[in-house]
Amino acid sequence: MRCAFCKTRTSLFRKICPTCAKVVAIVDRAAGQVGMGELVDLFLAEGLTREQVDRVLDAEVGDQPTIRDRLTSQMANALMQGLGMPGRQSPEDVRRVRQAAGAGGGEGTWRGGDKPPSAH
């Protein structure tokens, strides 16, 4: 059997490897209860690397939104509610926006250290 997240070999009866299971458990236990900085601290305390965490957060398992999509919708809703607006961003909404942005070749986005695209 292969891990649903990282695709490494697991035992015959496991769908998730121990490393990915740690990430999922931390997210399930703490997401929505702690801020993103505190969530990162929990990952570090468990000895998880950024690559291990990113692999799980960005894994597309079946036709479900990623864990990162779920976290993003929770953050967007909390921000909107904090501003007095109804928070109605679902993980599926985040997934659609992410996929639409990816289909455009990433135009209008840049990474830290890069120069932003020039306005025409």
C-alpha cells in the first residue's frame, strides 16, 4: 500500500505513513484553535520539516480539497467574521480559486525576492 499523501510505501493495513499521519493529527487537533505561527511551532516541535508538512498540506487526495485549502478557508472566514462580515468561504471555493489561478500560468503572482510584475 502507498501513503495517500506522500506516496511512499506503508504497511499493508495503513493508508497513511507515520510522518504524514503526524501532520494530519496536528492539523486536526490544532487548526482553528491556534494561529498559523503556533501551528508551525507544533510542526517543528514534532521534528517535522517544511517539505514534509508542505507535501501533506498540498496533497490532492481523490477529488477533495487539500488540507491547505481547508486551512485557508478557515482563516478567510475568521478574518471576515472579525470584520463583521459573514464568512462563507468553503474549502471547495478555495480550491476553485487556486485551480483557476494556476490555469492562468500564475500571471500576477510572484515569490519573495522576485520583482513584482510591471503594470501595463
